[in-house]
Amino acid sequence: MKPRVIQKAAKRFRDISLKNKIFFSTIAVILGISAIIALLARWILVDNLIHELELRGIAIARTIAERSSGYILDKNTPELLSLIFEEAKLKERQHLVSYIFVTDRDEQVLSHTLTRPFPESLRLANLLPPDEVKSVRLCRIGDQSAYDIATPITQGIYRIGTVHVGLNKNHIDQLVGKLRTTFLGFLSLVVVIIFVLTHYLAKYITLPIFKLTQIAEELSKGNFDVKLDAEQVQKGGQPLECPAFANPDAPCRHLDGAVGADPSGEAGAMSPVCRNCQFYRRQKGDEVAQLADAFYNMIWGIRLYRRRLRESEKKYRSLFVSGPDPIFVVGHQSFEIIDANPRAVEVYGYSREELIGRPFMELAPEHTQAYFESLQGQGDTHRLVTYPKTLHYKKGRKPFYVNLHASTTTYKGQPAIVLASTDITEMVEKDAQLIQANKMKSLGEMSAGIAHELNQPLNAIKMGSDFLAMMVEQERAIPPPDLHQVVREMSTQVDRAAEIINTLRSFGRKAELVMERVDINKPIQAVFALVGRQFELDNIHLALDLDPGLRPIMAHDNRLQQVFFNLVANARDAITEKKQRLPDRPAGTIRIRTSQEDGRVVAAVADDGIGISDAVRDKIFEPFFSTKESSIDMGLGLAITYGIVKDYGGEIQLTSREGEGTTFTLSFAAI
């Protein structure tokens, strides 16, 4: 039954007029607040008043206790009696204090202010415990009640008696009643005043509401040409008279908040396009009149925004369709392709139907998951993120390099990611050609050492073949052990020559697009095999301290060979320059050390050469910068080294002291 009653009451309240809703709702709120205030007043004011009166009674008792100790010790009962009568009848206390009596240590009454025989029950009604400083208890005296307050009388550290002060409960109740009556009367007066004001305001506010209701009904039908009455719109303009309506690119102070210099030249003032706006206005009047103006301004603003929105959609759709680079719209959570422009279809080789719904990671499997997760962490922040030299795949798994630009957006009401890719394969290939040219230059520099390395196995093979030819010409029998030893040595030297040639081929071949797992020790050992002998002939010792337990990194083996060759070649030149300046110095040393630190693979190439001065240290990785003669070095070695390291997501640091040596430290993320 109760739910039905509530439903009926809610239906009746829903059907009454807005005026009565405002009136009854306000009255209900005021009555509820009044009831809460009354309860709080009873809890706070009344309790505080009683507590305050108790404190006054305690103060009276303590005053008597301080002044009566001497009378008790002297057994001066008349003076003690005079004291308590004086305190009991002082000013307004005569209505508050019902009685005062003093007892000794044995709780025997010494004096009291009662005009009738002292009741024996009162003496024992509120005994003060030995360790307490006060005791308050409601006691009954005949047909009256009183709050008995007991405090000790002390002399030094000894308790010599007790003072009892009785506060008249009837008098306290009268004070509380007066306070309650005054407060409730004031509260009732406030309720009556608010009742009258609410009735008047509800009637006043709801009078013009029906006009705005009619306007709202027109807006709900899509009629944004609705106008207010003649009192609110004294003159109106036509849409074509508004520059912001005719030209969506024209700024409007109300829509764009354009800030500039006003005609008077004051900086920072609003600079509207139109001196006198025909549509936006704010008339004087109450909030209802201002609400009517706001409705009119809202209608005009919606019309302008709708026109601008349509123009903006056309413009950006045109940019999307005719963009020179592939553009994808990808789901924020699923990472599936939602939309793609025609250029994406052309570059990636898929039809639009094949692209829509396809996971974007099929086009770019490397690092794409991490890229998307970093964008998801941005929340509602819209910012552009660039991922350079990202490997993508066309239809048929054909790889190519792109620069990827990504940002978060909203697409059809859902969060999405916009991705624009720029094909940089041609640029990457040109970089590869530059690196390849540098490799060929490096091979030229290594030619003397390589020739020496190849001469050793060739000489051994030549000696073995000459020995066999001589034995055949002389028709002499070759003992099987000797024949086996010669043939085995020749085979060993052939393998050694083949290993040198394979190392050269690996060093000289062009790197593939796809990176591979590489043990960084292997390219270092390959460079050592190529240049180690040549460096020894130049009186330069190449020392290796390689950690065999390194985790692999993602890179290209032969490009890392190029990196370490450039570094050891620079180290050799630094040692040679130092020898030229200091002919008597001992042999130079180049040390290559690898290690694993904090999840990264670290390789350090250190030399004890001439070092690098502070003046050129910041320019050492710049292209075409060199401290050598231009005919000897073009200044591309360290620039190419820096670019290769950065392509692999690595870091390269330089530490050097002039005259003492240089150390290049490379670090890569381990996998």
C-alpha cells in the first residue's frame, strides 16, 4: 500500500503547476530546515546553558571552599554560616541556589542555609570520592529537585571538609523554557516571512515561463528562426547581413573570443569584426529577460556553429581524401583501422575494404604496440607524437621505411588515433649508399693489412704446393704422414683465407631493411680480425675485454662493424698523431670492453692518443667536420657512426682529456 500512496502523491505533484511546485517545495525545505535548527538548538543551546549553570555552581562551591578553610580549622561556625549565606543570597544567585551546606572530614554538617531541619538523606546523597575534585548529582529535597555540586575543602595537601551547592532545577528549567520559546518564536516569524515571499516570488517567476516554453518547443522542432516578442527584440537583422554567417572564416567576438587591439589602440581589448552586432544583445532586466536574450543568442550561435561545422567537415574531409601521405584512423582500444584515405590504399597496396577492420599492427608489427600504449596513457591530452624511421609492410610483406605521426582524436563519438605515414625509403636508401661509400673507403684503408693477412695463408699454400711438385718431378715417394701433414696445412690456410674473404664480404655488403638479433661481440671480433695485424705493424696494441654472456640487441651486423671500425680508425689516428708529437712515447693501446648494465648492452672504445680539445668536442659528430686535412678525411665517419647508433635506439657518449686519450661509450637496449 505504501508504494502506491507514494506513487499517487508523486503523480499529483508532477501534475501541479510550476508555481505551486516552487511554492510547496520551498515551504517543505524551510520547514525541514526549521525542524533541524530546532533540534540543533535543543541539543546545543540548552545543553550549553545547563553546562554553563553547572560551571557557575562549581565556581561558587570553590569560592566557598577557599574562604572557609580557616573557619573550619578554627571551628568558627558563625562566620562559616555567614559566609555561605552571603554567597547564597548574592544578587541573582538567590533564585539559582537552593541551598549550601558544609561538612567536615566525617561528612558531618557544620553549617547550612536551609530554613528547615536539615534532611539526613541530603547529607549522604552526593558523597565526594577521595580522589575527585568535584561531583555533580541530581538530588530530591522534598517536593523540589536540585543539582548537588560537591567540591573538597583542602588545607595544603589535606582534605578538611566538603562544600555542597544545590542549584534549583525548577529555575534552570524556567531559563531553558524562556530560551526555547524565544528561539522558536523567532524561527516561526522567519518561516512566516519566507512563506509570504515564496508565494510572491513563485507567482512572479512563473509568469513569463510559458513564453520561453513556446520558444523551446520551436527549437525542438528544428526551427532556429524563432524570434522573441517585440519588447525583447526591437530590431532584427537578416542572416546574410552577418559577416560571420556569410564567411565561416570571418572571426566573431562572441564565437571565437578574438582578442586584439580595439579602435582606441588599447592592447588586449576585444576587437569585434562588427562595430554593432545585429544579433547578439544583452538587455537590462531580471534574469528571466536575460534568459530570453540568452535563448535568442543561443539560436543564432547554433546556426553559425552548424554552418561552420559543415564547412569544417568539408575542408578536413577534402584534406583527408587528397592528402599526399597515407592517413589512417585507428581505434583507440582495438587498434583496428576504422578509416583510410586513398593515398593509403595506393601506397600499401590493399583495397579500402581490405584495410577497414584490419589490425594496424599487421602493417607495422615492430614497436607499434608500445607506440599505441604511450598514446593511450595521454588520456584526453591531444598532442602530436612522431616515430621516425619505422618499418612498415606493403601488401605481400614488402618492407619500406616511414616517418609516423600519431595523435589522439574523436571519430564518430569514440576515441581514436590518427596516423599519418611519410614514405622515406628513398631517403633511407641514400643514407645506406652514403654508409656503403664510407665502407668502401674503409676497405681501402684496410687494404694493406688485408693484403698482409692474405699473403700469410697464400705463402703457406705456395710452399706446400711447391713441395708436392718437387717430390713428383723427382719421382720420389712421399711418406703418408708427411703428405697428410702438408695437405692438412694447405687446407687450414685455405680456410683461413676464406674466413678473411667472408669477413670482407660481410663488411662490404649492403644492410637489409629488417633488423636482426646481434651479439655485439661478433662485429667487434670481425673488425679485430681485419685490422688487428695491421695495427700491430703500426705498433698499436688492440686489447679486447668482451663479456661472453651479453644479451643480443636489434641491429645489423655489418653496420655495427662499420661503427666499430670508424671508432678504432679514429683511435689509431689519435695515437699516430701523438707519436708524431712525442716520438719517444711507448706503443699505443686501443681497448674495447663490453658489458651489460641496467638492462642495456654497453661497449666502450678507449685509446691513449692525443685526445680531443674542449673547443671541438661539441662538433665532433657533425657531418663534414674533421680535425684532419680535407684531402685525408671528409669528416663523415663519426657522423655516420652517430646516425647508425641512433637508428638502433642507442646512445653514444664521449669522454676525453686532451693529451691523455678518448673513450667512446655506446649503449643499446638489450632484448
